[in-house]
Amino acid sequence: MRHRKAGRQLRRTSEQKLALMRGLATSLIEHEAVETTEAKAKELRPFVEKLITKAKEGTLHARRLASRHVRKRETADKLFQEIGPRYASRAGGYTRILKTGHRKGDGAEMARIELIEG
């Protein structure tokens, strides 16, 4: 039974899913847009938005909490020095998901998740 288990499993263990989310979040912060499957994009959105909210705080504690998930120093610096201040006056909704059609190989629904202009 899956009672009270929110979120998508993505056919992975919890450790694999966390590693996937960390990798996708790092790529999204670095490039400000990522194309992936629709399910992964929908699962990534709250993960990244929580990181951006921490970056808006800008405290040392927030940086340490965010560095759990963003392991690259340059990416963490970009998150706290560029992306956090960009959304300082915004209450939420930092990302946009655009559907891009089906993948050629297996027909999976693809989507582009990107950071919106601040």
C-alpha cells in the first residue's frame, strides 16, 4: 500500500531518486534550462524551488543546507550570488515546465524545465 507516500517513484530506490534530483538540480542551476521527461520535470520543480528559497535567505546556514544537494562549489556560488538575489522580490514560482512532445525512441513525454526571468 502506498498510503501517505507523496511524489513519484520513477522506478528507482529512494537513494537513486535523490541522486537523480541532485544531478538534475545542478544542471538546471548551471544551464538555467534542462530537457527531461515530464514526470522527472514535475518531480524536480519543488526540489529546485526549495533550493532557490534557501538561496534567497543567503545565510551561512541556508548555504550549508543547500550544499547537501548542490555539491559543485561553482554551482552553489551561482545559486546564492545570482539566482537567489534575482528572485528576492518574488514569493515563489521560479520555474516553468513546457511540454516538448514525445521522445523518438520510446515515446516518453518530454518537457523542458527552465528558470523564469526574475
